[in-house]
Amino acid sequence: MTKDSQETVIGQITSVFGVKGWLKVYSYTDPKDGILDYQNWILVHNGKRISAKLEEGRRQGQGIVVRLKGIDDRDVARTYCGADITVPTTELPELPEGEFYWHQLEGLTAYTVDGQCLGLVDHMIETGANDVLVVRATDASIDQRERLIPYLPDQVVKQVSLAESTITVDWDPEF
């Protein structure tokens, strides 16, 4: 999702669970069960957008299982497997000053502290130790390399300006 999107992806339906229409969900929220805080989902699957209402959900082992309103059959539930779960960005809680959602960082132009353009933040990945910015080259970049830059505020990430669509990093362009 780009920073201008009206929606953001918060998870994906992965498979069916049981025979009564329950679904396994991979949550992108932190904490994982934060996905259950959103009742009105928009499922994006095979080019279609489907409105869905979360009826109930819970942790199940390491994952999350949910039941959507009107789905009480395993075969019907199976048709939703692979769907991205999106919500309007207006439903996301406001973050404290200096904190950002991934969708806000994606699409920003990355510059070094001395003004060299490294490219565009294409997406982010979670590594366990810290999140990582995946910066892809653009025509304005100093070269055509893709860079993986740790998202470490104050250490590596020096400034984020959503208004200017930029992120400034203390990063050696040779990496």
C-alpha cells in the first residue's frame, strides 16, 4: 500500500479451520491478535473486493482463527482463502509522535544525510531484530541497486517527513 491509499492490508486469510466455516488468518498487526479489533473488513481476492464482517475470532495455538458473518460452511469458507484483509486507514489508531505505520513509510524517497538519493521505500520486512526498509532504485537514485536498510529510529533513520514524502537515513551508499 502506498501512503496515499485509503486502505491498508492488515492480514491474509490462509486456510479453512474446521467444518463450520472458520478461517485461519495470518495477521500483520502487532500484536497478532490486534486484527480482531477491526470488525469491518474488505477482502481483496482474485481482483474482487468483498465486504465482510468479523463475527468472532480468537487465538488458536500460534495463529488466529475467525468466523465471518454469513459463512458457516467449510466449502464456502475455502473460496476466501488467499484473500488480503484490508481496512480503511481511518480506522487505524493514531500513533504517538515519531511513530509510523508501514504503509506510511512505503513510497517515501530515501536520502542519505548528505542528500544522496537511494531510491524509493518499496516495502518493509520484519526480521525479528528490527524492521527493514527495502529501498528500490529510481531514475533519480545514485545507482540502480536495491538496499536493505534497518529501520532504527535515531540510529539509522534520522528523519521522516510525510509532508515531503522523504526519509533521511545515516547509511553508507556502498552497503
